Amino acid sequence: MSKIPTVILMVCVLGTSVACDERGQRSTAGHTSQTAPSASAPPLAAEVSAATSNIESCRTLLQRVPLEWDRAQLIRQVLNTNIHWQGAPHHVFPKRLSVQSDIDAAFSAMDVIDVPILVSLIGSGELGSGELGLASGVLLRFGPKALPCVEAGIDFYRAQRASDLSAIRINIEVEHHSDTTTRRKQP
């Protein structure tokens, strides 16, 4: 008896629908269709993609990102479905962790418009340690595209989780610098 993958329909901020399997990966069983933007989506959704390229507009955007917004809840669901438990069932406190395949699956289910929401979730301290590691890995995958919002988040969330965001910024800068250095060395 073959196992048919469960398909979850995720509605993105800009109104596109993406079919994903139970691990949050894009499914070939479904198809992507364009729909009109939802009237219930906050006006924030239209300006998110433009704001991610500028630190000041990202800072303004971070002040307006509601963590109870449907998209933020969807991102939390993607993070939760792409995380593993470490340890045997007999352990008193098993840990949640993410491996590279989890980061890849979560990254494929997200877009650049999700960067401010990820920064808000990290900065506000809403994520547990396993989710925090996964969200950090996804931001690292976005690379330099995430830097303006990460830097804005460092200023905006000084008292809460700015150290986590600072570590992400440093890692992005180091990885981006090493990429440009290796490209320059090649003939």
C-alpha cells in the first residue's frame, strides 16, 4: 500500500498559493496558482518586499509586524514542522534541534518577504531554542538580503535578543565576505 503525502496549502502574503508536503517542502503533487491578495491581510504586506532592502524602512516595518498575524503563525508552523527531537524516549529532557535538511526545507517554504517576520520572532524572544536555531539558519540562507532587517532588529530589540541577531549578522557578513573572496581568487 503506497503512502500518499499530505498536502498543506500555504497562502503567502502576496497572494500566491504554494502546495507543501507535511515537512513544509514544496510538493510536486500540488501546483502554484496566482490569486488576488487577501482583503484581510494587513496593509503591511504590500510594502514588505520593498522594505527589506533599507535599514530605516526595515526598522519601521519591525515596529508594525504583529506576531499574531496569520503569516507569522504560518512561519512558526513551518519552523515547528521542520525540527527534530534529539535523544531517546527515556531521556527526561530531550532536545529539539535542526539539521541542514531541516534548514533547507524551511528555507524552501519561505521567501524574502518573511525576513522581517523571522527577525521579529527572534528579537521578541518568541522562539524556543530549537526554533531559534532553525530560524537563524534560514536567515543565514537568505544571506545579504536579510542584512538590513537583521541590523534594524539589533537596534529595535536591544534589550531582548539583540545578541542572537548580532551573531546572525556576523555570520552572514563572514559567509558573504568569504564568497566574494573566493570568487576574486579564481581566474
